[in-house]
Amino acid sequence: MTEPFQITIDGHPVPVTPGQTIGAALHAAGRRSWRTTRFGGRPRGLFCGIGVCFDCLITVNGRPPERACLLPARPGDEVTT
Amino acid sequence: MLLGDWDLVVIGGGPAGVAGALTAALHGLRVAVVDAGARLGGQYFRHRAAPPHSSTPGFGRFLGQVRALRERAEVLTEHQVWSVTRQVDGRLTVHCAARDGGRERPVALGCRRLLIATGAHDRVLPFPGWDLPGVLTAGGAQALLKGHGVVAGSRVVVAGTGPFLLPVAVGLAEAGARVAGVYEAGGGLGLARHPLRALGKAGEAAGYGVALARHGVPYRTRRAVIAAHGEHELEAVTVARLDRDWRVLGTRRVTCDTLATGYGFIPQIELGVQLGCDTRHDADGSPILAVDHGQRTSVPGVWAAGEPTGVGGWRLAELEGRLAGLSIAAAAAAVAATAPAVAAAAAVPTAANAPVPVPVPVPSVLLRRRRSARAFAAALLEAYPVRSGWQGWLRDDTLVCRCEEVPLARVREAQELGATDARSIKLLARAGMGWCQGRICGYPVACLAGEPPAPPRRPVAQPISLAALAAFDEDGTRTEPHTTEDPA
Amino acid sequence: MSDVIVVGAGVVGAACAYYAARAGLDVTVVDRGPVAGGTTGAGEGNVLVSDKEPGPELDLALLSNRLWRELDRSVGGFEFEAKGGLVVAETADVRLQLADLAAKQGIQHENVPAHALRDLEPHLADGLAGGVLYPQDAQVQPMLAAARLLRHSAGGRGGRLPGGGAVRLRLGVTVTGLLRSGERVSGVRTDQGDLPGGAVVNAAGTWGGRIAALAGVDLPVQPRRGFILVTEPLGEPLIRHKVYTAAYVTNVASDSADLETSAVIEGTPAGTVLIGASRERVGFDRTTSPPVLARLAAQAVALFPVLRDVRVIRSYCGFRPYCPDHLPVIGADPRAPGLYHACGHEGAGIGLAPATGHLLAQLIQGHRPDLDPHPFRPDRFQAEESR
Ligand SMILES: Cc1cc2nc3c(=O)[nH]c(=O)nc-3n(C[C@H](O)[C@@H](O)[C@H](O)COP(=O)(O)OP(=O)(O)OC[C@H]3O[C@@H](n4cnc5c(N)ncnc54)[C@H](O)[C@@H]3O)c2cc1C
Ligand SMILES: Cc1cc2nc3c(=O)[nH]c(=O)nc-3n(C[C@H](O)[C@H](O)[C@H](O)COP(=O)(O)OP(=O)(O)OC[C@H]3O[C@@H](n4cnc5c(N)ncnc54)[C@H](O)[C@@H]3O)c2cc1C
Ligand code: FES
């Protein structure tokens, strides 16, 4: 996997350089938040960048939330918010 | 079924873990290294999947170490360790949640010796707006750059305390970001008198100074970001002038789309705490694992190296990793010498051509180097203390706990209700009960409670699905992994 | 000098202080730690009538259930939820036993046939034989409950409610001995000086035996460890009631020191799911045991397959104050006049706290208690031994 590929967020394409996490790819594409908090509805994206804060939780391919900053992006991954 | 019976399992593939694993493997031990990340490197040697690699000093040598390690040891990436247990006979089991292809799978590693090299994470302080997207930890911004080639923003403010702000700002500026300013809450005299100079690192400080000047980045001391503004994302920050205790003297607004903030580091020691390792407080009050000259913790069979034994940077981490590796090899050789029958099982590698363990002395030159590096690290921690004035930056509605969205007012209310320590603030206000288990809010809550941070008790150190957890059978080992492919 | 010194600021001590103050007595509550820092801080907060065998504990639980509802109205702020409990049976046999028990208990209940289980709990596993619904079962947030009861009692002017006694809270103060005037216990000695009082209430939970020992009397309260798993917060609540299997009832009543686990599952207002319950007598050992956690997880998934992919994000453990006959100790100790006990509630101290406080306040005042306290008398263990 050395060629750039795409993932989507709510159907919109996001380019990925191989080896990037989903969080890094989204942040690079200018997408800085992808969920809202339970009580205050506050937007959240990357914060610690290394899997510690859990701010970046994300739904990929309909699975239970994962940390976007740890999860390597794979071609065709579908992110929903 | 238990995956292997290793002479040594190393948790953490940063400078400390890789050095320790390789050293032990070169002495003939059967070693497995586990790391949560997709690639070895840890924080300092974090790198992109393919070139161009950063110009990180020491990186070439590190890649060499990794190559050598892969030939001699099992490397398990994307394995998150959630628990470590020790049986009465001294055998250790490392419980991981492995992620491959999105599915989570339990993996348990049995071993006789364990090296905890889990590093540290950023220490952050809360302030109004700190949970706006665009506010990142300093290490987070660095990780994006080093690990992904992603520049965190186009107009960036770097703020906090400690020498780590300098490489972060320089890295961002050199990668093309416009760095609007570096705001160091401590110190009084600027780069010319930066503590790195006093500590005999004049060259390093000057190098950062030159780089910042070249990019026209202002470096200001006694300044902090005390508020972040924006509707859905960061648009500007309030930068305050501070007195000695970090109380606000005056403010101005600085436009930016990204803030990288950090107030030092917090060693990740919960796995050691799970095992009952003795802890002590570092120069900055952080709980750390207590180790002897051979990096041995108080629990037999358990070693620790790098940031978990005190924040000291990658060089010290690597040095401690080597020392731990030597000390572990020596322990294995001692077993081999005294109890041949046990040793046959304990230390003889399966590969026929692998070396048989020999007694390993720990060179005193390494011990001396470590002593001076530790002294330097302690001096740096003391040069960049966190002052209590930050508590005055908070408003009643400022979130202290981001996960459970607990504002300062609820913390204060809990204290009114009889919460006299950080733990009872957690029980009454839910600060620290959420996803991150207090990794982020633990430090500020301890400060608000007026106590030094306690060693973290996290019996489940990483989230694990109920199905994966249920798959462990009675004796703490795993049953067959889920091989079912995900239909999605 | 206070009329009453309560040792322990857990939920039981808080309830004792609340009812004593409401009766007009001045109370000092002493705890070596913060409010709710003991077992109350490790409990789940179920207020159950369903799991009690007919007899004195059920009577106490029913009184307490009524009092919790009252307290929700008069004090509030502790997430009281009258959610109801659903006990499910894996086999037809067990289902009959459950129905039998429910009939003997004589409390509000509804037998639920297998096909109706999913109307109550849509995500229950296939193949269950039915169950019993107990609408009175409820839930509180135990730490908040203890804190609010104390706060409320001390909340008015001069630290008292109108017409009530004053309540003073002394946190971070360890009781190291008892004061005596003659035979009578007349206060406590602490690491921060003596606190004289008219009566001393031992509400030290799992450590109640140690307070009793300070008075030279024996009280066999032992720790019975329990682990709880806490899941990630769920987007939508999946579990409506407190749901548990019939095995829970037998485990609660068991005398074995060995590990026993049975599924007890419920959602909380914070969105997390709490999964219990394990019971084992291993002293005060806090070491996490992955096999125990694994068993709890397996039982939870068996009951609610929908939880398979849900993540556990933390676990905690606590030490239930266990007495050999599973009944709490409530009342004056004839062996040490002036000393009262309110401890040893095992896995039901949160549920039973208000009734305990209420009875004890009546006993201290010399009033006729609403319930016969004889089964809970402190010297009953001795009597059994000499028999
Ligand atoms: C985000 C961040 C960025 C940093 N960037 C720099 C930098 O650019 N320059 C610099 O000089 N210093 C940097 N540091 C400081 C850093 O602490 C270095 O000094 C150095 O990386 C420490 O080495 P280490 O081996 O002790 O730990 P680390 O390098 O932190 O390695 C620890 C490893 O353990 C793994 N790990 C931890 N817990 C678990 C677990 N439960 N299960 C599995 N794996 C686990 C982690 O994934 C990590 O790879 C950074 C720190 C942070 C937090
Ligand atoms: C895992 C688990 C789940 C549970 N779930 C439930 C449930 O769902 N429903 C339910 O009703 N019950 C439940 N329980 C049981 C319940 O938590 C206890 O019965 C109850 O909390 C006991 O309250 P307490 O006030 O008697 O004791 P504690 O809360 O332990 O209070 C005793 C206090 O005494 C203090 N103390 C002790 N010695 C001294 C001294 N020398 N000086 C000063 N202070 C002292 C301690 O610091 C402590 O704060 C559960 C228990 C566990 C472990
Ligand atoms: S950004 Fe903190 S966990 Fe991903």
C-alpha cells in the first residue's frame, strides 16, 4: 500500500497517505471534528493525538467507536458522524 | 491457550522499550515487544510509514535497532495492554486487546520477566474553551507532524511550559505553519537565559533560538493562553501576561486556527500500579515507578525504563532501556547458573543457533551517564514548575473533565458536599470516570483538591470489548481468537 | 458535646445522622476519609426488595424502599430511579422456583412468561424461560445519596434544619479508641482529640468489627469482595430495568468463601452499563483478577448478546461488610452500654440505609421501633456460638 487512497466521511471523499490514521487524514483535510459530546453537544476531534484522551472517538464502517488517532485508515473506510 | 512463554515481554516500543528488548535479545533471551501503535518508535521516534523520514537526531540508528530487533524478537504492534497479572509462582501474564482488520481479539502473553516502557503523555491544564477543535496538546501536534506529515494548522500558537515547546514550535514553523508565538508560562528572561543553557545545553537552546528567529516566531515568557475562542472551531486565543504565580496581569487576543499546548508530561505507570510496584513522587510531583540501579521495580520480575521512572527525554529513556536489558539478561543468566533445570526452560532460546545466556555485568559508565542524565532531568523539572495561578483562569462553566463534561462548578459543589480528595471528587462529580479514566483531568483535579496526584489505579488500562474479555478462560489465558471475518 | 457521634460517613452513617438530626439530636459524623469514601463509593446503588428471602431482611428492605422514595422527595439530588427489577430464569424449573419465591415474599410482583420478556427488555437473549418483575426495585447514586443526606441535615442555619439537631461533619479524622465514663461508652478518641458524645454509633461498614473491638466486644464483620465492570457510555439506553439471573439470589445467600458470580446488569443515567456481581472472601485484597472480570463479561454477554461489542472502560472493586448470617447489625450493644451498631449490611447497605438510620434513631431515643430489631441484635453471634 504505497499509493494514496480515499476514505469517506458521510459520503464525502478524504484523501489518505498510506500509513496515516483516520484522525490524521481527517485533520489534514481540514476536518477538525467528527462527533459531539453526550451532554453539551460540543464538537470534538483530535486533542492528544496519541490515544490517551478519547476525544477523537469515531464511527468507522458502522462499528463501535474507536480512537481515530490510533486507527490506521484503510481504503474504502466509511466514517459516519 | 497462552501465546508463548517468553523470557521477557516488553510493553512499549519507544526508545526505552526497543533498547531494552534488543539488549536482552542480543543476550539470548526470547523477547516479545508489544505496542499499541501501528509502528515502533514511541513518541520521539514516531515516523511516517514511508520516507521522507524526519531529521530526528538518532533516527537512523533507531531504525537499525528496529531491524535488528525484528530478526531476534516477536514484535506485536496494534496490541493494547489492558492488564498485567502475576501468579503466585512469579509468572506474569500480559493481557492485550489486538486490533486487526477492525475486529478486536484477546491475546495473552505469558512471561517470566516484564519491562514496562510505556512512556508518558502530555500534561495539560484546563482553561475556558480548551475543548474546542483546533486545540491540541503539544505532543499531539508533534505526533501529527512526525507520524503523518500533517501540519496541525496554518496559524498556530504554542503555549504551556517546558523545553518541549521549542522543538514543537520549530517543527511546525519549518513544516510551513505560521507560528504566531511561543508562550512560556514560566521563566522570566527569555531564550537568552533559557534553563537549557544553565544546564549545559547551550547549543540546543541556541539552535532552537536561531530557528525561531529565522521564521520570525516570537518567544515570550510569563505568558500563557488562558482562553480559547471560536464557534465550532478555534478562531483565536487570549494570551495573558502572568506574574510569578501565574496570576493574570493583562491580556490580548491572538488570532489562530490551532493551539498546541502542554505543561510537561505525565508518566504512564498504571500497569506497574496494577502489579503493585512501589511508586514515588518525581521532582515535579508526578507519581513514578521506583526502580533500583538495574531498573528493577519492587516487584520481582518487573523492570521499568524511560518516562515511567521519571520524565527525562529520549536519550535517558534509551539509556535506561539498555540498562534494563542488561540487568534482565543478568537475572536470566543467574537463574541459568543456579538452577540448570529451570534455566533450560527459562533461558535457552528455541533457535538452535541462538546464544546461550552468559553473566552480564552492567557497565559502570552507563550507570554514571544515567546518574548525570537523571540529575539534568530533575533540574529541568524544577526549572519549569506548574504554578497555582492557573486555577484563576477557570470560570464556573469551564470543563475540568472533558469526557464527562464536568465543569468547575460541579467540582466545587462536590467539595462542598464533603469530597476532600481527588478520589471523592471523582465519585461525587464524575470527573475522571469517563473514557480516559482521568488521564487528562487527573492532574488538574488533584491540584484543585490540593493534593499531589496519586498513582493511577486503572484495573482496565485500555478499553476491551465484553466479547474479548469474556473469551479469557479460567486460568487467565485466552481461548481461541475470533477468526470470523467482519462482514462489513 | 453532641448527643450522637456517628463513626463512618458512608451511606449508612449518613442515614443514621439524618434521622437522628431529624429527631432533634445534635450529631457529629466522623470519618477517616471523605464522605462516601468506603464501600459506599464502590457500590452499585440498587435498592432491592426482590432478592430478599421472606423474613426480617425483607421487612427492613420494604421499610427502606418506602423511606428512599420519601427521601427522594424531601432531599433529592441522588438520581433516584424507580426502574424495577427483572429476575430471569434460564430454565422452566428455575422459573417455577422464582414464582414460588415471589409468592412467599408477598410483595408486588408480576410473573413474566418467556414470550413477554422482550416487551420489558428488548435485547434479552433467546431461550430464557421467563422471569419475575418487581416494580418496587429502585436505584440511587450511592455516593451522592450519602453526601446529600449529610448536606441536607446540616444545610440550614447553624448547621441544622428547622426543628432538627445540628449535624457536624469531621472528615479526615480517624477514630482510635472509645471514651468511657464508668462502664458507659461516652464518646470517641480520635487522632485529632477526644469527641465526647451521649451515644456512639458504629457505622464503619466493613471496618465495623474494628470499632467494636475498640470497645472490647466482638462483631464478626468480614470483607466480601466484589468486582463491577463499567462499560463505555451508550448512545441509547439498551437496558431498562435492573436485570439479574436467579443464580444471584442463591449467591447472595451463600456462605461459601469461594468465588461466585452471577449476572446483574443495569444502565445508569450516565449512559454506562454496570455489570456485577462477584462475591468472594479474600480479605482486603484489591488486586484485579482478570478471570473474575472475564466471568462477569461472559455472563453479561450471555444475557444480553447486544453487549458483545460494547467496551468495558473500567472496573472497580469493593468489600461488602459480611456477617455470617447475612443480616446487618442494628441496635444497642448490651455488652458496651452507649455503643450502638449500624453496620454489616453486606451487599445491601445502600438499599437498607434509610431503614437502618430510622430504626437506630428510634432506639437511641428510647422509642418503640417500627420494626422488631431483635434479629439484628449485636450479641447474636455469641449466643449462637455458645448454643
Ligand atoms: C505525544 C508526545 C510527543 C513527543 N514528542 C517528542 C519529540 O518530538 N521530541 C522529544 O524529544 N520528546 C518528545 N516527547 C517526549 C517523550 O516522552 C520522549 O522523551 C520519548 O519518546 C520517551 O521514550 P519512552 O521510550 O520512555 O516512551 P515512548 O516513546 O512514549 O514510548 C512508549 C510506548 O509505549 C506504548 N504504550 C504505552 N502504553 C501502552 C499499553 N497499555 N499497551 C501497549 N502499548 C503501550 C506507546 O504506544 C508508546 O509507543 C513526546 C511525548 C509525547 C507524549
Ligand atoms: C461491588 C459492590 C456492589 C454493591 N452493590 C450494592 C447495591 O447495588 N445495593 C446495595 O444496597 N448495596 C450494594 N453494595 C453494598 C454496599 O456498598 C454496602 O453495604 C454499603 O455501602 C455499606 O455502607 P456503610 O456506610 O455501612 O459502609 P462504608 O461506606 O464503608 O462506610 C464506612 C465508613 O467508615 C469509615 N471508617 C472506618 N473505620 C474508621 C475509623 N476508625 N475512624 C473513622 N472512620 C472510619 C470509613 O472510612 C468509611 O467511610 C455493594 C458492594 C460492593 C462491594
Ligand atoms: S486524540 Fe486523544 S485519543 Fe485520539
